[in-house]
Amino acid sequence: MVDASDSRRFVVIGGGLAGLAAAVWLAEAGKQVTLLERRGRLGGRTQAMRVSGVDDLPDNGQHVVASGYRSLWRYLESVGTRRHIEFPGAGSLRWPGGRAVMLPTKGFGALRTLMGAHPDAGPLERLRALRSSLMLVRQALWQPAYLADITTDEWFRRVAMPAKAREALWDWLALGIAAEPVDRESAKVFADVLATGVRIGLRDRTGVTIGYPTVDLDTLYISGAEQVFERHGVDVRYRAVARKIVIIDGKATGVQLADGSVLEADAVICAVPNSAIGGLLDDLPEHAEIYAAADKLGSTPIVSTNLYLDRPLKTESAMEALIGGTGVIDQVFDRQRMHQRTPDGTWLYCLTTSGAYEQIHKSNEEILAEQMDLIRRYYPEAADAQVVTGHVVKMAKATFSQVLGTDNLRPDQRTSVPNLMLAGDWTRTDWSATMESAVQSAERAVEALLTQPE
């Protein structure tokens, strides 16, 4: 329960992952917390969705996680769901026609991956790939000034990364990290994330590997947070639209709502996406700079397609990257393997398209037809497969954009007003647009508030 001796009122704006984490940790610290969410449910861009006609819950987008995360693990421990993350140690690559190879992501196998996972790469190409990969790592750790002025594609060409190594690893890895094609993505953004992963690996004496949830996103991120809120008396207000944070004499004193009322506050964490920040900070002295940065960061689209098929695709692993085609899918996730369940007549495959600038404007029917055509090119078992149900999630503003010229725009969590903090994946963290970035921003914002003198 809330510590009655602490009468300070903490208001968190936004019920996405950053807002959830901030509210959870403030509540655990015994603070009086009010969480404002403009929609009718929590989770923001991380939630499960109902699909009519099937008893198999998909998500609004399939998420993967890295073993090097720290803030996210702390959050999952707080809400009691850390056990729902699995690290298989390998994924797989698949080419048109069904050819597939395993892609180890930890141990000595990861070194082989760096040497070039393409099955047609010869010994010389593999040695060149290893040399170029080590050069990438070195330049990520000790960055040359020009990285801020080139794309990831240009960086790969400067280190002479072999074409097969790019095809089998680096191009789609960079796309997955920043949700932008390599010819648009900032090389410095990719380098910063690569450097973070390397430093964590050296610190922990183990390579950073990729994992995934074994449950839906509501179970992983939201349900446990709601239980924390109930235990600690957090006041969650749905359909509560914040218009402006009220600042008087250099101090945040409340939040003005859409109905004109003002919710009094002794401290505020503004945890909304960059696309929703406009107007909220009008009383903050540096609001123009933050608004300009938020606008320049923009957004990048991601399209997720949930295909319920009448037969299995016989995937090699839970996570498969489609390589060597001209299509738009960059990942296929086998939910049967991920959730370790036996299908009851339908098999769910989640397809993720990052940087989906063309696909986002197509109709759901066009997207389903396009995705099935590609699936049939890569999986022989899909030749006669029928779609029992198709479900498309188009997120035009899935995350902030990390194209060339955006590397130094993300604002800090602290503002010039000591009791007003920002949070969200778009604020400055050690990671790019990931769940870890969102939660790390909340962790920093909460720590900054809790360490201030009362």
C-alpha cells in the first residue's frame, strides 16, 4: 500500500511501456501515483489483440529481446513475468525455394555467424566477412567522426563487408535494430547499439543473444503491472487526455486535462511518444527545442501480419529471417514453437515488416495476398496452404525514425524543471527504438525524481 507519510503526488502521463514501468517503480517506492492513459486500455504499442473466429491470441507486433537488456529484466521481475522470456541460442535463415540454415547467436557458433552465415560463402569470403565484422566492432567502439554523416549501407561498403555476409546477416540485423532500411538508417545509430551490445558482452563475459516471449504481450507486460497497481493503490485513469503540464515558478504543479480540469501534482513523468508530445510542454522553457527534435525524429511504419494457416510450415526455428528475395517480410515467427503449444486446427505465423513505407498504404487484403505469395516462395509446405484467418496490424507511427541526421536529437529525461521528467523510447538511452529503451528511460526518470530532496 501507499506510504501514508509521503503525501507527494506523482503523475505519469502515458500508459505505454515507459509509463507502466515508471508507475510500477514509483508505486514500489511507496509513492502516491496517478497514471493517465488517453485510451481505454494500457500497453500503448505493446499489447495483445483479439481475432474473431480463432481462440489464439496474437500480438499487435512480434517482439524480440536481447540478453544484454537490464532495465527490461528489472521491470519483468517487478511485475512477475521474467520467466516468460526464452533464449534459444539460434535462429534460422531461409532462401526462396525452402533452403534454410541455422544461425547460432551464442557460444562458438556466434563466431561462425560473424564469419558469414551464407551457405554459399567460400573460405576466403568468410575470412573477409570476419575481418569486416571486427572492423565494424572496432569503429563502433572508437567511432570515426564520419559515422554521423553516412548511412549504414555506406558504412558496410567502407569496411568492405562481403555481399553474402550482408545478405545473410548484417542488412537484416540493421533493419531489425532501427526499423529502417540500411540505405536510410544512420550509421551512427547502428554503431551506438552495436557498441552497447559489445560492452555488455565484455562486461558479462558472454555474447549478447536474441530471445522472445513465450506468452502474449498482455501477459508479459500489462497484467502483472495491473496487479502491482492494485496492491499499491495506483490511480489509473482511462480516457484521460492530458493537454498541458502546468509549470509555475519553475515547478510542475499539475496536468491540465482535455475537460479543462487540472490534476494537481508534485512531480510529473511525461511518457508519451514523440508524435504525441506537442502541446504538453508549452510551459517548459526549452519546449521549442524538444518539439523540434520530436518532429525531426518523425516516425517509421511497421506492418505485422498474423496468418492462421490450415497446416504447418515446418520452420527450422521459432525465428526465421527471409533472405534473398524481393519481398517485404523481414521476419517470420512460429508461434507454436515460441509458446510451446499444440495447434488445434490452425497454425499461427507472425510476419513482421520493418520500415514498411510502401506496404503501410496498401489494403489489408492486398497485404495478406502479398504475404502469402512470399510465404509460398519460401516454404514448400505452403504451396497448397489455405488462410483460415488473416489479421493485419498497420502501425504508421510504430516508433521514431532513425534515419541519417537523427543520431543526436533524442532529448534527455531530465528537463530544466527539476520535478518534470521525460520518458519513452525516443528519449536518450543506450539503445535504439526497443522495449529496453522505453523501460531504461523510465528507470532513469524515476531515479532522478526519487533522488531529489523532498
